Amino acid sequence: MSSPVTPSDFRVPPVDQVALEARAAELASRSIKKDSKRQGLLMAVAMTDLTTLEGKDSPGKVRALCHKALHPQPDAPEVPHVAAVCVYPDLVAVAAETLRGSGVAVASVATGFPAGRTDLSLKLEETRRAVAAGAAEIDMVIDRGAFHAGQFGQVFDEIGQIKEACGEAHLKVILETGELRTFDAIRRACRIALLAGADFLKTSTGKVAPASTMPVVLLMLECARDYYLETGRVVGVKAAGGIRTAKDALRYLVLVNETCGDLWLTPERFRFGASTLLNDLLMQLRRLDTGTYQRPEDFSKD
Amino acid sequence: MTDAPKLASERAAQADPRTLRFGETWAYAAAPEGTDHFEIAERYGLFIDGAFADAAQGATLDTLNPASEERLSSVACGGEADVDRAVAAARRAQPAWAGLPAAERGRFLFRIARLLQERAREFACLETLDGGKPIREARDVDVPLAAAHFFYHAGWADKLELAFPGGRPQPLGVVGQVIPWNFPLLMAAWKIAPALACGNTVVLKPAETTPLTALRLAEVLVQAGLPAGVVNIVTGDGTTGAALVRHPGVDKVAFTGSTAVGKEIQRALAGSGKPLTLELGGKAAHIVLDDASIDQAVEGIVRGIFFNQGHVCCAGSRLLVQESVHDLLVEKLRRRVERIRVGNPMDKNTDMGAINSRAQLERIEALVASGTDQGAKLYQSSCALPDRGYWFRPTFFTEVSQSHRIAQEEIFGPVLSVLTFRTPDEAIEKANNTPYGLSAGVWTDKGSRILWLAARLRAGVVWNNTFNRFDPGSPFGGFRESGFGREGGRQGLRGYVQLDGELLGA
């Protein structure tokens, strides 16, 4: 930012909950058929951050997931690889080795994911190490405690420092909207993250309910759109957590298509953070070709 | 994935770094609602005394699909003899209908509501084909609300004593009802449901251009086993409606339509002592204050004026924006209007359909021309329009003054006039500076301001941080040239009962 950011920069216009939810519901009723459905499903595959974030994640599990990411449907060459594989920091090296040169990025959660309740110096160190191990994308969590305490400057500064620690890596800022609760708070958090240099606004860790919802993502898209019109900088949006069906994915894409438009309809600008979504996308694609549903067992689980 | 268009849009965006691009990457395939699940007859008769019959004179009217100008069907055009026969049938049926146990009347209304729900898809399709409104609205608004009105009034049928404590409510007798073409089924439900709940019988005259759903409703009434003559539906043109409202055998008249016709009816009934309710035109003020949630206000504005192609008596057709947020709001509105999907009303992704008739299209065109002539600044969506049918682009005017015709007259189309104000007092002054008073809207984040404004707006309905939301439990109706009487809610029942000690008619 050319001029220093002041607390008044964190003020945002109010959000009307009822009308926002009504607009999201209206867009959710779009009917996506035939070719546009196929195109939407393929886009959604290419926008997926295939994610595993569990205590029992092992090198073997991560390698298997990477192979799935590279070839979601080995017998269907038209199905693209996913955008990224998202893992915990200690498994970045494993994923990076498997994915090297493939075009599938390694994303790592960092900054004491998912709570973020750890010292800033540790968050910075964790970020640097994940990047050094090969993460091209860092998914950080904001300090929700500081946010609720009204310490917006602290939230802003922390994002800025993590961004610096990322170096060349892209920074996705997880707002954990399920802990912010109100749309007014979410809009303010978006504003702070945008001003602090986020490359992506991301809804959730997936560890808190509710995770991603249509109205929340609509609001984030509006924030990203307005910020672009204000500054010329395009910031992406990532809907993460709770998106399990192709139908939901298409609804999110409709939000993107009619709110932000073409510039965001690319894996560079819109992502799904999901683990089970991919197979439903593949199943729906297969159904478009064959007219029948196949058993879930016909698609590799990882 | 199509790479080429995306690259083209990115190149264009580089040339002008702050331009949003839409529709080059992902266009939706056509998603037309199917029409193989119902049939439209070649011709329809009048529904009198429980059966369909041709008009005495044999006259018919064609009804068109305004989106294609193709003929859908012919309906009988009722004359004085037909109206006479319908009123006589209603008169014969009335004592027995009013004499039923009230809960029995409620059961018929419940049955009608359920049948409407069961046949919702067919009604939605028919409404869209006959009237031009998008199937999404017919499906999500018109038909569910029509069913809701029957459900709601079914509940009142045996509780009228509670609605008028000590008033000993009695039916009025035979009611003549004339309804407009903008919400054909919904207006029929608004009229018929409370009349029947209160023990009246009905002669209903649907609009000339949109008779098909009322006639389909007649089929539902038969299916529900409603006794013959309780509801009679006489299709036709303006002369049919005039014959009905002037008929000496009618005990009460309810009319929804234009202010000019409403005044004629009131003159015709003057001195007769017959109760009359009128729901007429409007020129609603939609007020946006500087602290409003602007993105959602824009959604409300769009819903307020482009819902049903603006063929809505309570449409938010005058936008009053606080000057300090005018430029931002107009910019956002311009972008949003550009996103409205105009086209085949039967496509499930269409947001705005066809203008109802050629005559209405010409009225809209004339008023928009006057706006340009009087110096207002025109903005229209660049959307493509179909070759056939009656179409008008989503339109708004800025730099509109109170004295412009487009700020004063009801356009009844997808045309918004944007005016500004500086203080809340000025907003009230401008909002009330109209002969109409049907509805108004207020967008502000501040509760105290909502209450302050709502108390001063001369309008029957004031929507806060929303617009064009309807519920059978909420009374709807106007002030001044927007009419009198209420529809819906407990207040709506008042137009269909006489209370102890009242001497009406004879």
C-alpha cells in the first residue's frame, strides 16, 4: 500500500443479512444443463484444492492423494488435474516431491492451523519452513481472538508479516467465518485481509461449523470485486469446508459467474477446498456421458 | 474449459485494468421448462353454475403468448346475458354456501389450496405462457402465494367471530370481482379465498389478455367438489367487466386494476350503497439512505422494479437516493442491471420475461420517450432481445425531476426513475408528493430512522430493507388514488362481511 493504513480503513458498509441470503438463494436456483454443466464440472475439478488435514495423515496417504490430484480420472483425458494438494506443513516435502513439475501446486496450512493460538514468531517460522519445503501456496488463519477484541490493526499486521514470510508463495487468508458469525464482521475481516495483501480470501478451516456457505461466499466475492474496481488488484476467493456435491459446486460457480465474472472463473482466482467433492464431480461427469450413475466404488477414493 | 475466451478477457482487462467481464467464459445452456405435462384446449367456455359453456352471443377472444405472439387458445367473451346468468347462479348458491358449517367452508378452501400445490407446475407454466413472466417467478412466487392465500383463509372460515369480536359477521351475498393481468392466478386467489371464507359467492372476471389460469382454477374448483354456482368465472374484455360491476344483483364489488377504471367503477356505484374495494395504481418511492447496505439495496431495487417486468402496482418505480451515495449506487445498479437475464420466459434461468401485451409495450415506449424528451438521462441494459414477441430492456433514468412525467405517472413496466434527496425530511416530502400511496421502501441500517420514516410515509405497505415481499397474513392496499380497502390479513376479511347493525345495499 502506498499510504499507511489507518483504523478508519477497516470500516465497511453494512450488510443486510436477509437480502444477502435472498440473493444467494436466487442464484442457487439457476438451472445448469447439458454443455454448461459439463464445462462447470470440469472447471470445478480444475479449481479443487484436494485436501487432507487429519492427525493420521501419513506420507503414504499424501502420495496417494497427489496421484489422485494429477489424474483424477485416469481413463478420461479431458478431465484436468486439480489446482493444488493441501496438506499440513510437515508433509509438504512429500507432496512437493510427488507433484514436482506437474502444474499441481502444493498448498500448506500454516500459522498454527486451525486455531492459530500460537506465538507470531512461530507462525512466521512455520510459514517460512513450509515455503522452503516446497509449498507454493500458504493457507493461514487470522487471529479471530484479536478480531473479536477489536484489535483490527493487530490482525492486519499479522497478515502482512505472514505475507512477507511467504515470499513468492501465494497467501490464502482463512477468515474462519463460522467463528465471525455476522456478515458485518465477515466483511470487515475481508477488508482487513485485502488491505494486508492477501492473494485469496478463504472461508474456513473445515474444522468449525458452519464452514463455507453460499451467502458468505457471495459476500466475499462482492468484497473481492469491489476491491478490484477500487485498486485494480485481483484477489481470489476460496470456498472451503462442507462442499460435498457437484450440485453445490455448480451453485458456487454461478455466484462467481454472476458476481465477479470471467476474470474469476479460473483456478487462479477461485478454488474449492474439499476432499470428497472431487469424486462427486467425476461421478456427475460420467453420468453426463453415459446417462447412468455408477457406484461410488467405481471411483478411486484417493 | 475454453482457454481462448478467457485469454481474450484477460487481455481486455489488461488494457483497462478495472473492467469486469461477463459471459465470455461460461454461458448457460438453455434450460426450458417442459410443457408436455399439460394441455391447453383449443377453446374455453365460461364457467357458470359449475359447468363450462359458450357465451350467449358466441363471441370469443384469442389469448396470445406475449413472448412469441402465437395464439394459445380462444376463450369465450362474456356479454350482459352471460353475466346475468352467472350472477343468478351465484345468487342461488349463496344461501346454502353461507349455511354450511363454517369449518366445512374451510375444508373446501384447504382442498383448493392442496390441489393448487399438487398442480403447481402446470399452473406455473400456464401463467408464464399466457402472461410472459419468467417461469422462475411463476413457480416461486405466483403459484405458492396463491396456494398460501387459500390455506390462510381456510383457517379464518370458522374463526370470523374472533376477527370481529362481538360484530356477528355475516356474508354480503354475491360479490363481483374484476382482476388484472399482472398476477392472474394470484389475484384470483386474493379475491376468491376471503370471499368464500366469509360465506359469499363469487362472479370473477379475469383480465382479457390472461384468462387461462383462472379457467384452470375453475377445473380445480370442480375437482375440489365446490358446489355449483359458488364461484363463476366469466372471461371477456372491458365491457364484460363493466357489465359485472354494474349488475344490480351484485352485492359488493372488488376491483384491482388501473386508477382510471377504478374511478369509473366508483362513479357507477355512487349512491347504490354497495360496498366497494379498489386496489389501483402506484408510484412507489424506494428510499435509500446513506447508511444502507448498498449491495443489498441494489438487489432490493432490482426486485422492486424489474420483478414481473415491472407490471406490479406496488413496484418501486421512484428511487430516492441520498445524494452522498447516489454515484456509487447508480454505478452498482448499472452493473447489476446489465446482469439481468432477459429472454424466453419458459427458460428457468430467465430473470425478466416479455411485456404482457402490445398495448402495454406501446404505453411503456411512449413514457420512456417522454423521459428522454424532458431531459432525463437514460440507461438501458445492452441485453439481446428476441425477434418476436413484446420486449423491453431493463431501463432506468437518472437526473429525473419531480416534474417529469416519468416521476409522476405509473409506467407499469421495467423502468425506474432515480431522484435524489439530501435529508430524511426531503425524502418524505418527495415520497409523498404523488397522487398514489400504495407502497414504499426504505433502506437504512438504523432502526430509529426506519420507524421515523415509516410513520411519515403515506403508503399502505412500507417495506424495510426488502421490497415486493407478500404474505397472506399481511394486509395490502393503498391510500388516495391507489384505492381503499385491504386484502390479506384480518383487515382483508372486512371487505367481505357485514357486521351487526350495518345496513348495506337495499
